[in-house]
Amino acid sequence: MKKAFAYLRVSGKGQLDGDGFTRQGQAIERYANVNGITIVETFQEEGVSGTKELDDRPALQDLLAALKEGDVKVVILEKLDRLARDLMIQETILSDLMKQGFEVISVCEPDLCSTDPSRVLVRQIFGAIAQYDRAMTVLKLRGARQRMKVREGRCEGRKAFGARSGESQAIARMRELRSGGMAVDKIAEQLNAEGIATRMGKGWHGMSVSRILKATP
């Protein structure tokens, strides 16, 4: 069976409690199952913008090192913008990986990783459009924050899990279960069984449990 690494990324600290990692992971798992691929390891980039260079992308650095050192030569992403949002960085990373004999699979754009000139052109056009849309979104959000700051005198970001009432008890339960040797996926199942809710009132997942345990002392 073919083996591959999965690469997931969310771009903002406020997205860590959302469904970004879960959605990306599920899409990659579905693709792998349908195509007879085994996901050997998952690399998660937490709260790092896709416009940053490699020096600011620790999980991507680890992924590149693992590709060079092991026998896994395939990387699966949900979308190419998870690899990089900036078009030039995206194309540079893809080109470098392909030159070294590594295969990059985008679940949502399976044909766009081709080296055929027409496919490369389509990828660049799509990337340019997405880059423009993101730039416009950033401008709108910045304007909204500035208007809120003028109106209210402040504009706070999302607080880490544990800062709100009742969340510290959830963290304490996670640590208790973890100290007993329980895997993070099983911890998530236990929290759901005990009716301990996430901040958004949704079910727990192993990746969110792992992130919270790593982020809290």
C-alpha cells in the first residue's frame, strides 16, 4: 500500500478551536482510503500564516526533513493554499518538491499538481484570484477592527482555551486522563461521553485535545 504524509495548516490563532484541522484531516483521510493510501504521519502547522517563509514554518520544515530522510515520498493536502497562500512561495515549494522526486497531492485540486504547462497556468490563475480575494478580505477585516476600536476603544482577539469560566476544569480532566496513559483520541471520546463541552458546544476531537494539552503548562 502506498504511504504518504499529511500536511495541515490553520493561519490564525483564533482558528485553532475551529474545525480547520478536523475538516482538513477528514478530507485527507477520505482521499487516502478511497485511493489505497496509508497516512504514516500528520504534520500540523498551528496558527501560522501561509505567506510566511520556511523559517517561520516549523511543521513544514519537519515534513521536508522527513521526506528526505525516510521512504515516504508523497504529501497529501486538502488544498494547495494549505501548503502556501502566497503564489510565489506556493510555486517555489511545489517546484522544489517535484525536482526531488516527491509527489504532492491536493485533494480538492487533483489535476493542478501536474507539470503540464496548461495545468501550471491554471494553478497560477487560481492562486492569483485566491490571493486577491484574501487581500480584499484582510482589508475589510482591518477596516472593521479599526471601526470597532474607534467605537468601543478596544478590539480584543480570541482568548486561549482555559481563560473562560469552566474551561480550566476541562483541561484538568484532560490532564488526569492523559496521566493515566490514555491516547488523545480516547480522551476526546471520554470528554464527549461525560458531557464536557468545547467552547463552541461541539464534540471534542483528538487534535484539539492534543493542541490544548501542548499549549497549557
